[in-house]
Amino acid sequence: NYTKTTVELAKLHAVDKTADVMSSLISRLAVSIVFAMFALLANIGLSLWIGELVGKLYYGFFIVSSFYLLIAIILYIFKNEWIKTPISNFMIVKMLKKN
């Protein structure tokens, strides 16, 4: 009986931790999607505005996309320090957190 109860407790503990991690990730994903929609519309507006300033609308899109290319290169170079390690640490902390 003790072994059976211990196994059942371990299963319930794993389900609880998995649900906690998944709910945290899903809530962050929802906020990220809303922010991405805001950023998309803001970037279109910014591109149009810069395009009007420089004389050709498509120049504005080239300037904004070049800025994002630069950010992508920087993120690629520092992906382990800025993305992989913090996400790994977040998941470890959530999984090992005591109730």
C-alpha cells in the first residue's frame, strides 16, 4: 500500500508541476501574441511615417526591416545568454518549487 500511495503521489506531483509550468507558459504566450499584434501595427505605422520623411514609402519599410535584421543578428549571437539560459532557469525553478 505504501509503494502504491507513493507512486500515486509522485504522479499527482508531476501533473501539478506540469500544469503549473504549462499555465505559466500559455499565459506568457497569450501576452506575447497581443504584444506582437501591437508591435506589428506600430511597425507598419513607423515604416509609413519614415517612408514619408525620406520621400519613398518603401524606403521606410527597408529601414525598419534593416533595424530588425540587426536585432536578429545580435539575438543570434547572444541567444544562449539572453534566451536559452533564462528559459531553462524558469522551467527548473517552476519544476522544483515547493508548494
